[in-house]
Amino acid sequence: MPEKAAPGLRPARDMAFFLEQALAGLTRQIGQGRVICALSGGVDSTVAAALLHRAIGDRLHCFFVDTGLLRLGETPEVRAVAEHFGLNLTVVEAAGLFLGRLKGVEDPERKRKIIGRTFIEVFEAQAAGLLPRADFLAQGTVYSDVIESVSPLGSAIKSHHNVGGLPEKMNLGLVEPLRELFKDEVRLLAAELGLPYDFIWRQPFPGPGLAIRVLGAVDEDRLNTLRQAEAIVQAELKAAGLYRGIWQGFAVLLPLKTVGVTDSARTYENVVAIRAVESVDAMTADWARLPYDFLAAVSRRIMSEVPGVNRVVYDISTKPPSTIEWE
């Protein structure tokens, strides 16, 4: 009889065996078809792309959609990742489309679903332009995405853009080679595929991008404010040697303003929240006990370098009852 795992622990998955089985499964599912992949540059989508590239080679074509909801320098980083793995990549500029559809939308579920549906529209349009045409859409959906989007009790926690945002009818078959894996297992698979160490431990970034970190309505001015604050958080985590030790650290722009003082004058400006958590698979998380000196340095930089911000707060909530992202 096989040995049972200790309570609260999952049996370790044999990633070499999983890789072998995944490649065989992809070959069966896709046949001689062609696949387009939603490449974000994050760990999940890039591991999915690397796996598919090993299975079907040049019949995989990756598309990176610049939604206008990305962090500073995201597009050049994605190009570099694609070149490193020898992936066919097309960059699609679609910021105007996404921001236009999100204009005035405050509800987080509506934002997620708008982004998900728009993603599919963009990919199907790109697929139609390929000769020969693509037959499948690949996504880096992981198991935690599925659990949070489709609750067995009928009440989803939140819709992930690659699960709850999909339309009921698509012209493409769906390929999700990581759907049964948690994030920690995806990292193990990345190592099995030979991905670089620094890339394997890149922190998660949500599919809807900064749209769910700008609380409330999204516009270019608020996105630019958040981009600058986010860049400072990332840079300081790496400089302090804290980046690898936490699951995720990022900035959130709140939908309120507070009174402050600058050069002896009253200000009424934005609030930025810092969120940093420790986790294994994103199903549960605890807030990271970051050093006070680090938090002070991040706060000073954001308030002095990011126009329109006069207050920084730190989120000390666990998951559950909170989620990691604010929306």
C-alpha cells in the first residue's frame, strides 16, 4: 500500500515523469495542429510555452499583448525571454482597445471579465491572420486559478482572466498543460525544462495586470502613478536581498486621497499600499514581516519620487480571509 502523505501536505510530484506524460498528452491533443500561446513573460505562461515548444516546435506561435496594463519595461523583458527560448513571438499593441473598454469600470469582476474576453478577441484575430491558421489557444492556467474561479460550492472567489473571462464559444481549441499544477510545481517543472534560476523564481504577476492593482476606475494617469510606485517596490526588494525570500511584493493604488503637507503647503493626494506575502502555492498566504528600515526606505522613495502620492501604508492581512491581490 502506498505511503500516505502527512496531514496538510501533498505528495511530491515526479516532474520528470510529469514532463514525459505532458509531452505525450500535448502531442495527442494537438496532432498536426498549430497553437498560439498567450505569453505574458511570467513564469506560468512561459513554462507553458517552453513545454509546447518542446512538444510541437515551430507550430507554436506566441503572442504578447501590450494591454496598457503592464509594468515599466515589461515589453523588452518579454522579447528577451522569447529570444532566449527561441520562441516565435508577435507583439500586439492593444492598449487603446483595453483602456477604452475599461473606461469608467470600477467593479473588479467586470474588469477581470472585460480583460479576459478582450484577450480572446485579440488572440482569435491574430490566429485568423496566421497562414496556415492556428487551431488551438494555449494558456498558462494553473490549479489555483481554477479553484478560485470555479468554486464547488457555487461561489467563486474571483474570476481569473484566463478562466472566468473566457467566452462560452471560441473558434480555437484550448490547451492548458499546467492546469493540474500549483505554482510551486510549475517552478519544479521550469527547472526540469532547464529554465534559468532567476527566471524560475520570478514573482507572480496577475493576468489582468495593473488593472486590478489600480482600485476602482482605470485610466492612464492612475496607471502611470502605480507603475512608478511598483518599480520602486521591485527595485528595493531586489537591492535589499528580500525578493527571493517572499512569494510576492507589489504596490496598490487606492481609490482615495488624503491630506498631507509638502514644503509647508497642504496637499490632497493619492495613497499607495504595499502588499508583500509569504506563501507556497498561493492558496494561503501570510503577510511578510519586512524590516522596518526597508519599509521606511520604500515609503520615502515613493512619496519623494512619484508625483501625486503623499501617503504609503502596509497591508498586514492574511489569506484567508483576504486574497493576495486587492481585486
